[in-house]
Amino acid sequence: MLGDCPFCGSHEIPSANTDTATINLEIGGPTREEALDTLTHHIRAAAEVQIRVLIVIHGYGSSGRGGGIRRTVREALENNFFSDRVDEYYHGEDLVHRSELYQALIKRRPTLKQHLKQLKEGNAGMTLLIMRH
């Protein structure tokens, strides 16, 4: 990996003590394009250090209909913009604790349970990315 780690800012190659990372695209109030560029950078960096799951915080937006960054991220995923590095994705509002989808995902990736609890299960302001191996 070249340059600083996008997750911790370190110049060192991180040791893989987790397979999950969280990125917050709302920091600094970026435009939709800037947020998409940031996400692209983080996805590439995560693939390099073998992160298997990215939890993307994009916010819901203040309009009550979903914000611009949220729509941009989801459109990029739906249009396979990241298909070379992202295998699956799940919208936060679909990951409700007692849902079949949530239970199946936790069964496949038990470590996600603690991450999703911290971020509030069913959170429409996030999207979960399962990276390609």
C-alpha cells in the first residue's frame, strides 16, 4: 500500500486484526462527487490490505427522502461501478436485527454483529459492502 492508511493515517502496512472497517463519507461535508472519490479510494485501499467488509456511513440526509451522498453511493453500486472489488452490498435499513437477511449475514460473518450494534441495526444512513476475495 502506498502512502498513508486511509483508515488510521499510519505510514505502516496495517496488521489484519479485523476484516471489517468503517468509513464515514460525511466528514468534512463533501459534495457527492468528492464522497464518491473518497469511497473509491477507500475501496481500493481496503482491497489492498484484505479488508473483507466495509461499512460505509453516508448519512440519510435532512430532506427526509435520503441525501445526495446516499443516493450517489447506491446508484454507483446498482450500476456496478465497484463490481471489480465489491461482491455484495446491503442497505442498512434492510439489516434489521430479526430479519432473515440480517440473521443469514451474521451467520456467515459473526463479527459483523458487534459492528452493526454500534451503528444501530436498520440504519438507513449506512451501506454494508462485502469485498471480493
